[in-house]
Amino acid sequence: MEILQEIAGFLRGYWGLWLMMLFVGLVLWTLRPGGRRKYDEASQIPLRDENGNGSGKE
């Protein structure tokens, strides 16, 4: 049980670093070059008409 307390103390001391690494990782994942097409397509979802052709014209 002592080992768990030591591990918890170690992790508790570096929580800010863990959160910063998570944030940077998520930003890099979002801005990666291969994701642009997927995000462009997703950004057009609200503009599609009922037929789903993506033209946005009625």
C-alpha cells in the first residue's frame, strides 16, 4: 500500500505538467495536416439542405 501512496504523491506533484502535455497533444492533433479535409467537411454540416448535397442553396 505504501507504493501506491508514493506513486500518488509523485503524480500529484506533476498534475500541471500532465495537463499541459494533454493540451499540447490535443492542439497538435487538431492542427495536423491530414485532418484539414475532415474538419472542412464537418464545418459544412450545418449548411447542408435536407437532401444532404451540401450546396446550401434552397
